[in-house]
Amino acid sequence: MIDPALLRANPAELAQRLLQTRGYVLDVSALQSLEAARKQLQTRTQELQNLRNTRSKAIGQAKVKGADVSTLMAEVAGFGEELKASELELERIRDAIEAIALEIPNLPHASVPPGSDESGNLEQHRWGLPREFDFAVKDHVELGARHGWLDGDAGAKLSGARFTVLRGDVARLHRALAQFMLDLHTQEHGYEETNVPLIVNESAMQGTGQLPKFEEDLFSTMVGESRRYLVPTAEVPLTNIVRDEILDEAGLPLRMVAQSPCFRAEAGSHGRDTRGMIRQHQFEKVEMVTIARPTESYDELVRMTRCAEVVLEKLGLPYRRMLLCAGDMGFSAAKTYDLEVWLPSQGTHREISSCSNCEDFQARRMQARWRNPATGKPEPVHTLNGSGVAVGRAMIAVMENYQNADGSITVPEVLRPYMGGADRIE
């Protein structure tokens, strides 16, 4: 959530910044009207509350003296209804202001380039050279069709479009990749392995910015009258662990990692990547989350991005790092690096990891704070999240980059201990 002080201080200037960087139109007149009403009502409510307290004290004193309190009682009853109505209206107006605030995206960091879509992203780094093949390259769907390793028809029969059944050694490869990533991030990168719920409440989704704006993009379930949501990423439960907490300075940075299925209803809504497993309603990721001191969060973003890069380098997969422009970043992000892995069948790089610093945007929504030793006061923490990396896309990249002319797949050396020593999927 944007700092409320920014909303109150100069909404017109904020609206201009949001339009220029995010393409977001803020209704300044509606906000100003609500804010003026809030101030007026808050003043009147406080006056009535003070009047009630004064008269109540006077009634108590009069009773002690045995005096007649009927006149004072009638006076309190007279403005009691006004106070109740004023408090209810003040609550309604505050809720309306908060509803506007919850729809406003985060402001980009000063180092984020301008731009309205992915064409404005800046390439910063490349690693590895794409392999030169001396045979016709197959995509992951063709490679997975052998022995039913990758079966979209079975997935569609069970659940509909954008679901896939994995079998045999390809299923084992998928599992091996996740285990390798978890071991790397916990043993070498210092993240604490965390197992989190896959179904969360509305407060958790609101805390990280999925609600209310992206309600239609989420899978949800109803049990009785209680609605809960399937997580679109483990970022949601991991980050919300610190919701409504005041963290000790000594415990920061807090680094967590989790492997989880992810569920996204929007996966097939744009008509892209209809073939294979590039864009699925259900997929798995190894997700990193860091809760950091504000002064250290951008160092943590560089560190987190590097942790994701190491995954791809150890797998021997060529990739490039992109700095996203303001218009291509996620709703909650202040700055984002994407890692894009090389896919031979498409002759291009495709996103496999996204690492973002959300600064205090999510923390304000969650009331996640730390006690700053310099001030002694609770202040919002900074939150970061990053894919370390998307398991299904890593599997696709391994299949395509390590394919052989006979359709077999060489197992990257770093994965062989997780594959029972096998060096090839035949």
C-alpha cells in the first residue's frame, strides 16, 4: 500500500507520477472529496466523544453529591445518536479511502526505466552460449510425447486445458530439479526451508497485493460461507508469516524458501503458449522470500537475483538478466529483475525467474514491522520475493537444451545424484 501520507499530502502530484510510470489513473477529485469529509467528520466525532466523556464525568460527580442528574442524562441521550451516526459514517469514509488505496500500484524505484510494456525492459547481462545442434531441434512437447512422459491429453481429461500429467523419468526429472533447488538455496545460500499452506484466507491475499485487484485471476474455494484461495505463488504464505508482527532487528534479514504448487486462473486467458507446459493453471516453483531492513533491501535484491542465476548456471542453461521497465512490473513491485532462459525450439529467451523488491508496499498492507533501534519505534519492513526458479520451465529448458538426435535427454551433471546416478533419459 502506498504511504497514506503521500495520498493526503499531494494527491494530484501522486496521480501524475502513477500515470507517467504505471499508466494508472487515480481519481483525485473523489479522493479529495472523501478526505475532506473524513477530516470534517473526524473533528465532529472527536468533539462529540469529548462532550460525552465530560458529561459522563459530570453525571458521576452529581450522583456522588445526590444531585438530580436527569437534565444531564437527557443531554447525553440527545447527542448520543449523533455520535453513533458520526462514527458509522466516519468508518464508511475510511473504508472508501482504503478501497482506493488498495487499488493503487507501487511506485517504481528511481532506477527503474520508463516504459509501458516489455519492449521497455533493459538487458543487463548474459551467461552461456546457446548450443548449436547438428539435427532438427524438437520442442519439449515432442520430446515428452515418447512413452507418454508429458501428457497434456490426460491432464485435459482430468482437469481441462492447461493441465499436464508427467510420467516416468520426466516426472523424476521434475522432482529432481525441485530438490536440487531447495538444497542449493538452503545449504549454500542461507535460506530456511519452509513448508506452507496452499490455501490461504482473504487477508493473506490482500497483504501481498493479489486482492482486491486480481480477484478474477485466482482460484478460490468455498467451505460453508468461508472463502479461501489457492496460492498463485508461495510468496503469499511466506510473506504473510510476518503479518501483524513486530520483528526484532537482530532477526533481519529473514530469508525463507519453499517449494509449492502454484495455481493461476489467468494462465490461458491471453491466447499465448497454448502448446505444452509454458503457461499452465497449475505449476511448481521454488520461491525465495526475504524480510529486510529498509536500508539493506536493494542489496538483498541483488543477492536474491544472484541466487536464482546460480541455479541456471549450475544447470548449464544459457540465460539473460533483464531490468523491467515500470509498465511491465508486477503490481506490488518497486524494482524487478527477470531471468530469461534460452529455449532452442523457440530460438529465444523466456522468463524463468522474477525477483522483486516491494519495499514497504506489502508491509503496510500486512502491518509487518520491525523495531528500529535508532528510533525505538516500530516501522514497516521491506519485503522481497523471487523465483528460485520455476520448476516446470526449468524442466522444459533442460529437456530442450540437453536433447539428443535420438530423442533422448542427457541429464545435467548436477542433477544426476537426484536421478539415481542416471546420465540420460532414454
